[in-house]
Amino acid sequence: MAHIRDGVFFFDQSVDNDLTPAINKEHLDICGLRFPTSFEGTAVTFLECDTQAGTFRPVWWEGALFTLVCAADKTVLFDPAKLSGLTWLKLTCAPVVTADRTVVPIFRNFVG
């Protein structure tokens, strides 16, 4: 299983072409995603759970499903409060990817 300190969300074509393994982002704030030049998806949605092996649920923010519009070779930033307090995350992608793809999270710096 991937861990956030591995640094990436990984869409593995041989395992599941539209869902990443769970990563642990406890005590870290994600404020964006960097998509590779080969990324085929047009939207990603975060799923969350309080345990790695539990049932993952879609993340909602202010009454709407938290989905990012994305594209190849783009960086998409968002308010880190949308994922604050969540521990285990997965990404799901639409449409499905046709090859292995890596999406890099961007972390917010803390001063203190």
C-alpha cells in the first residue's frame, strides 16, 4: 500500500485503472495536485476513510461532491481546508486511465 510519504497517488493499470491505493495524509495538508503530461482523465474525486482497510466514501464540501476538473500537464490548487482532518485518501478518476499514471500532491507549508 502507498503511504503519503511515498509522495504520490498512483493509478495502477494492472490493479484498478480508475482508483489509487489508500494513502495516509494525517498531519499533512494537501492544497493541490500536479497531473503528468500523459494524464487522460478530466476529473478526479477524493474518497476518504478513517482506516486504511475501511469503506471509503466520497468527500463532500458545502453540499457538493469535491471533484477537481483536471487535464494533462496541469497543476490544480484548492483550499486545504477541504481535506483537513481526513486521514486516509484515495483518488478516483473519470474517465479511466489507460496506462499507469502518477499524480503528485502539493503540500501546504506550516510556519511555527
